[in-house]
Amino acid sequence: MKMSRREKTESCPLLRNGEDLETAIRELDHVFVLFYASWCPFSRMFLPSFLDQAARGEPCYRRVLADEDEALIRKYGIEVYPTVLFFRHGRVEKRLDGLFHVGLSQGQLVDFVEYCSS
């Protein structure tokens, strides 16, 4: 059965600010967090892949629309959109940074999730 876009976004809640992110990484043992920007074409191309991955269930997935929170972006050293950070026990354990003018692919995400989950 194919999931609707709404069901996919529900499996990957949008974190509104740094406080939401801190709460999520404190409460979840492990979580993949996508940092993306609405104005970035590579973010727009990658977001459906991230939502598809999140819809598969565990592990946990969250997303941060980075357009308006520059302090949060600096805190985590985000230089390219999209970027995925993997948090374990409240700390960044691994990261998957997009490439300038390339972004990220679904295959890279799948490999990253498998690598982090092993």
C-alpha cells in the first residue's frame, strides 16, 4: 500500500527551532535529522527520499527547515544543504553532508542509514 505525502511527513516531524531539536535528541536514543532549506533545489529534490526512508519506520527521523535559524546552523556546522546528522545519545555521531551543486541522493542516504545502524 502506497503512503500519502501527509502520512510520510507525519513519520518525520518538522522541528520548529533549536529547542525542538534539543528535546528530540535528548528524548530519542538515536535519530537522523535532515537540515534543509526551502530555497535550495537540492533540498527540494532530496526531501522526498528522506521522507520515504522515514516512512519505513525505525530508526527515528526528524527534519529542520533551516531558513530562519542561523544560530542552529552554525552550532552544527551546516555548510551545505541538504545535510543529515545522526545523533546517538544526544550527540552527533556521524554526518552526511551534501555536495555543493550536487546535493545528496537516495542511495547515499540508504548507505548512510545502514552504516549508522550497524
